[in-house]
Amino acid sequence: MSLKKIVIGAGIVAVAGYFYLQHKIKKIIEQFGFVKIYPVAFKKLDAKWNDGKPFVTFNLDFKLVNPTSENFSAQVMAVTLKRILFYDKKNVLLGSADVNLNAITIKANSSIIIPNVPIKLDLQSTILNILSVINTTTFNSNDIRIEAIVSILGTEHKIS
């Protein structure tokens, strides 16, 4: 067998593998759009002052719910749940959580718990939002929007 045939064969396998991985990742992104993220348990509250800004840290358990009739699986090493962001109803960033979790599997119509995710909230914006809530008195949990940042082959995607 000649070197030319080996190089051509390896090229064909590489291109086919790329398109297979691209298809698999596209399917994971579509499925992740249906997954819902809910806070479950609140632990270890702490307030700190850093770089002239006050902030609050705590751990939060998250529940990932797959409401579809299809199993959700992101076992590909190229897919990572990087961060979870928290916004108020005015799209002001309240805080974030660094998750860095790959290999997520959720069975159909089921859920999993991700325990002890460290959350960091900017206390200034949080206090302003609390004052805004006190003035309107119509706050409910739907006013906080949770957004997931998923890294796929080094490219980050936002999923609400």
C-alpha cells in the first residue's frame, strides 16, 4: 500500500468523523434546549469584599429536568456545561456559577441533581434589585432567568 493511499484514506476517515461529530453536537444542542434548570437547595452563605465590591457566595444544588420522551446524553468530551448565569427581569446579571461539567446524562421524563455548585452574586446589583422588588411588591421566582453556557469544541453557546 502506498503512502498516498494511506493519506487519502486517513483524510476520508477524518472528514467523515468531523461530520459525524458535528451532527452529534447539533443534536445535543437541540436536546439541551428542552432541559430545564431549577435551584433546589441553598447552602454555606458567606459575604465577602473583593476589589472594592461586596459579593455573596453560597452553594446551590441544581436540578436538571429532561421533560422529553427522549434520553438526553452529552457524554462527548467536546461538550461541557461551563457556567450558569442568573439575570433579573431587566436582564441585569445578578451572579454566576462555574460548573465545568461534562458527561451529563438525563433519562427521558426524569431529572438529575448537580450538588454544591458555588454561586457568586454581586451584592450591589442584588441590593438594587431587592429595593426594586420592595417598591413593586410583585416579585416572583419567574422574575429570575437562568441561562446555561455550554462549550462545544471550544465555542460557547447560550441556552435559556
